[in-house]
Amino acid sequence: MARYIFVIGGVMSGIGKGVTNASIGRILKSKGFDVQAMKIDPYVNVDAGTMDLPVHGEVFVTKDGDQCDQDMGNYERFLDIDLTSDNYMTTGRVYQTVIEKERNLEYDGKCVEVVPHIPEEVIRRIKKLERKTKTDFILIEIGGTVGEYQNLLFLEAARMLKLRHPKDVVFVLVSYLPVPDIIGEMKTKPTQYAVRTLNSSGIQPDIIIARSKIPLDEPRKKKISIFCNVSEKDVISAPDINSIYEIPLNFEKENLGNQILKKFGLRARKSDLRNWKKIFRNVVRDNKKEVKIAVVEKYIKSESTALTDCYLSMIEAIKHASYFFKAQPKITWLDAKDYEIPSRKIKELKKFDGIIVTGGSGNRGVEGKIRAIEFCRKEKIPFLGLCLGMQLAVVEFARNVCKLKKANSTEFSKNCQVPVIDVILGKTMRLGAYSCKLASGTISRRAYAVPLISERHRHCYEMNNKFRKVLEEKGLVMAGINPKRDLVEIVEIKKHPFFVATQFYPEFKSRFLNPHPLFKEFLKAALKSR
């Protein structure tokens, strides 16, 4: 039987439950255990696919096509495993299943109630993951914070699971300790209230992760211990840091991994975080070699935009590849809309070592992105296009090299005369992992070092094969093809340091200890162009 660790938030959201969950998983994995991570989102949405990107953040896609919260990406990057739809649930998904069961008479005529049937469905999903993976530990992050109405039923499920398996469930509370500037002293009272609110749900935290902008001192640790009914050893200091990849190392300084094992009645084990520590210390912390990457994107002017949330996986993929070459990435965000203004000096792109044109939907900034792609092609600046970035690279090449001046995507011009990008598969979005056969002699084949790969998609529009011949005749290389549906996955341009654009999102498969090969090849070219 697996052991369960529930990670719950206290005081406020956005303090790092996801990376805490991922870091605990990394530590347990370094001790030789098999680990799975699960995210429970309190949204009524069935998945994250319909949520507004600039507001909610990146939609992470699993290999089986589930559209998830961005924390799922952190789980994969830290644990170096592929997750599936079984690792993710939402309020909407849980209620939908219960209602479907009721309609199918699976409750044998009983009165179906919020309690216990909703928590029972949550537990059933956790058990399903356990049976499927036969893992040692399942780490379950409950979205939101204690005291919110939205996650009460998930807390109830955790309480019920603890009642049934008292020796196999541990609760970790991630709580914030503010240091008001006017006082200059760390305050524990908000955390005390968070613990008592959690107690009102029938749950006593076993371990408290004390988040703050500074390290936790002994008087505060002792105070939390007394008023929150935990041992001082179970109060873990988690100060603000510059890199999330330092979190597992900081937790191990406080012996968090063995404290968790002790809660389960297991013997202490040594952690093997040597590779993790080596990369962090030699590259993330100490190396000063810099590589300048510009990202031409379209959400900068959007209200309430948090760029690091919109493009989280891409940012981390850039970091992973940079660290591989012992370099620190300096990422500059450029508004694609600005390059639609003739007076804007696009020559500023020359000061960067590499340019990325991102994905996205809607026509804002599209012509600016096309202009930036043209400049990279002509000026031999290393260029990586992602999803929409590939589609616009095809449009640019068709217009300016093939002289098909009216070339466009039907996403932006439904009645365009030269639809080099079109909806090929009806209105069905291509989601999840698809195979891709790489052409020999291409940059992509060199990067991957294998002829057949699998990458993750999230899009409706594809390159129109009706125009493939004319594009190839003028020099656009079809470097990757989906063999089953004959869809173009990667395009390249010859006699260029690096001009590669993918229909898929390679960043979803990049890991801290295992950078993505295309991002590595891109960073290699960018460093060479410095």
C-alpha cells in the first residue's frame, strides 16, 4: 500500500505549495523511493483548457492530453517522470463523475449527497493512481488555502483517508509568516490561525513549512511548536530564494526527508542529491557566464499579466539548457505588437544571442512576430519557434521567399486566398503526445540523435500540405513529420546557425536534470553567436 502526503496551504495562496510538493517528492526519490504527485484544483472547470492564460497562467499538457494546472509541470521537472490525467483532478471533474454515476444507477438508488459521496470519489481517484503506479508515496497538493469553502470537501477526503489508514497519511501545511516593515519582526499569529482553521476540519498538521522572506529563527520555531501542537523538528524554515531548485537542498538541511519517514514509522535513509547539488552550486548559484535570449510574445500588454506564469515551462526549459552549458540566461520580453510599428527599430534584435517566438491565440501582435521571424532568418540570428511560432515562420517564408504575398493562417483570415496554415483535423484540438519522424541531416535529427520522437501538442491549426511542395522547392525543410497523419511537426532552414520551429511544445518535456535536446541545441547556437 502507498503512503499519502497531503500538502495544504495556509494564510494565502502563491507561497509555494506546488514546489514544496515537488521538492518533497525529489527528496524521497533521492532516498530510493518511487514517488507520484497529484494536484487537486478547487475549480469547477473540468480541466484548465478553457481558463484565460494571462490570468490563470500556463496550461500544462500531459502525455495523454490532459490540460492541467502549471504545478503539474513542476512535478514533472522535479521528479523526472511523465504524469497523466490520473494525477490531476478538479471540483468539476469530481462532481461530473458523481453525477454520471448517479444517472447510471451506480449508487443502487441511494440518496447521493455531497458528503460522503464527493470525498469518496476523491479517495477513489487517489486509490486508482495507487493501483496503476504501485508507487511508494503519493504526494497530493490541495489547491487554495485552509478556510476557503472551495476546498473543504478535499480536506474532508483527506480526513477520511487518515481515519481509514492512520499510519499511512501525513499532513504538511505550507504557511506564510509575514515580517511587517513597520514592525520589523516575524509574526506567527497568521500561521497559528491557519492551523486552528485546519483543526476545525478535523486535521492536525504533522509538519509545518514556514514560508517567509527571511529564515525562521529559534524563538519563532518554538512558538509555532507550542501553539500549533507540533515538534520543533517538524517546523521547517523556508525563506525566499532566487531559484526554486534550491528548495530540496534547503529542506534537506533541516532533515525534512527523514522527518517525514519517521512519521510513517520508517527508518532514516541517506539522500543522493549529488547531481542536483552539483548543477545548482556550479551553475545556478556561482556561474556568471551570461546568454541573452529575447522572447517575442503577445501578452505583455494584457491586464494582470504574469509572464512567468504564462510561459513557465518555456522559461524553465531555457534555464535547464543554459545550465547544461554552464551559463545564466538573461531573458528579455519583447512585445510583438511593437514590431508592427514601422518606426520601431527591429535591428535591436541583433543585440540578443537568440530569439524565441512563442505560441498563443488571437491575432494580437501576429504581424510583429512575422516581421521578427523575417529579421532572424535574414540576419542569421538563432531562432526557435514554438507552435504559433512555427505557423508564422511558414507564413513568413511563403510571403517573402515563395512570393505568395497573400499567405496567411485561417485563424487570422478565414477567407484568405493562400491558407498555408489551416484547420486540418476539423474542430478537434490536437492534444497530448504524438510521434514525429525526423529527417536525416537536419538540426533536429542531430539534436535528438534518434529517428523517431514523441512530443506534446495543444493546438487546432496545422501547416497545409497543399503548399508543402512549393515551400520545399524554395528551401523550407520539413524536418519532422507525424507518420500517422502526414502532418508537418518541424520546419528548418538550411545555411543558418539555427532556424528551427516546432508545431509541438518541446518545453513540456524539459527537466532540471535532463534538459530538452532542442533547447540545448538552440542554446548551443546562441552561445556560439555571442
